[in-house]
Amino acid sequence: MAALTAPRKNFITRDHRYVYLGGSFIALLGLSMFYSAPSPYSFIPAQSVFGTALAAICWFFLGVSAMALLVKWAYWNNYSSTIMKRPLIVRVSRYLSYLDAAACALLVLDRFILKLAYIINAAIHADSNPTDTLSTMAYMAYNQRSLFAIGISYTVRLALFGTAIAFVLALLMVFLRIQEPDKRDNDFVKFLKIVANKFSRFYIFVIRGTPMMVQSLILYNAVFGLFKRTGMSVSDINRVWPLFLAGLVTVSLNSTAYLARCCAAAFSPWTRARWRPRARSA
């Protein structure tokens, strides 16, 4: 860990060529924050002395960077011998970049972070859904947080249980996939092996080539229609065939095809021959 953080520390504390470039981007970010409207939570009011001083620091660094750029254009071949490359000027420029970064951090805190906190707090305590996009997102995320929690719970359970079931089914599908007729088999066994192999290939090809959303719509409506034909009511069907069960079946069947395709490669004769140890020559 120390070896990884050392280059970063050296980059920050070193007099390198990216001081002006990086500091200019930071200064532009700080100025964009300064000229944006403050929020009621802001501690830097508009046109305040403190805010103007922070903006002046950013402008000053941009001026120094522009001067360094002009000097480099004018003395392209011998820029290293100009005044901008003197050790004292380079060191002062780096320290000025630290001041520029601090000013930008304060402006970002005041104009962005505190404004975002104000918008979220106002949206949470609003009586109705706000009109702007960010406030609407915060309002819905807070007032419908229970639905989000339920959705996350369903998603995690579908992923865990669906993958576990799919792994078991994938092993069965791989077993069918690797069945090849043998000379010692009778005609009936050969027929079963051919059917098993073709079925596995067809299943993997169709399921992997169909979007899961389409599979879920077809599966849910098909099973729902079968129960509907028996005369069951909608409430009874929902108890027997709930949405979670339909989703679990869909995820399991879909993941089975992908897992079977991956596992089948490990059991294929080409893979076994590739990783078989070669006989040593005498």
C-alpha cells in the first residue's frame, strides 16, 4: 500500500509540468461554482468579500498559467532557460496551485454540496411532488424508500436463488450436451443420446438468443393463461403463480443456458485433449 501511495504523494509535492494545466482546470471549476447562484445553506453569499477573494485566487492562477503558456510559445526551443523555469518561480507556482485547489474546494462545498443538501432537504419535506428533475428524484427516493428496499430484497433473492437453481440445471444440461452415440450402444440408446444432445444444443441456442424480458412475459402470461382456462379466479392464480415465482423460474431458466454453455466447454473433447499432459519422449 505504501508503494502505491508514494507516487501519488510525489506527484502532488513535485514540481512537474502539469501544475499549470491541472491548476487551470481546478481554477475554471472554482470560477464556475462562484458564478452560480448560492443556496440558503451557503456560507459564502453572492458578491461577498470572502467569495470575491476566492474567485480572485482562481483568476490569478489562470493569469499565471496564461503567462506561462505565452512564454512557452514565444520561447519554444529554449523554454527551459526562461524565467518561468527558474526553481523559485516553479516552486511558487506549485504553492499557488495548492491555494487555488483550496479556494476551489471551498467554492464546490458552498455552491454544489450545500446546494445539493438544500435541494434534497426541501424535496424530502415537500407536501407534493416538485417540478424539477433533481427534486423529484429526491422526493420519490425518500417517500418511496420502502418500495426501493422491497425491490432490492426481491432482486437479491432472485439473483441468489436463481443462480443456485440454474447451476444445478446447468449440470444436467451439460450431461445431456456431452452425450454422443457409441458403437457399443443399441439403437434405442443411440436415439436417446442424439435427442438429449440436440435438445441441449437447441435449448442453449434459443434461450441465449432471447432477451430475458421477452422470456418473462411469455412464461408468465402462458402459465397464467393455463390456470385461467381451468376456471380459477385471478386472486387464486396469483397465490399459485405469484410474480416472484415467475421471476425465479425465468432467471433460473435463462441462467441455466449461460452456465451450461460455459460448463460444456470444460467437458468438451477438444478441451480435454488440449489440457491432457503430453507423453514425454524417450
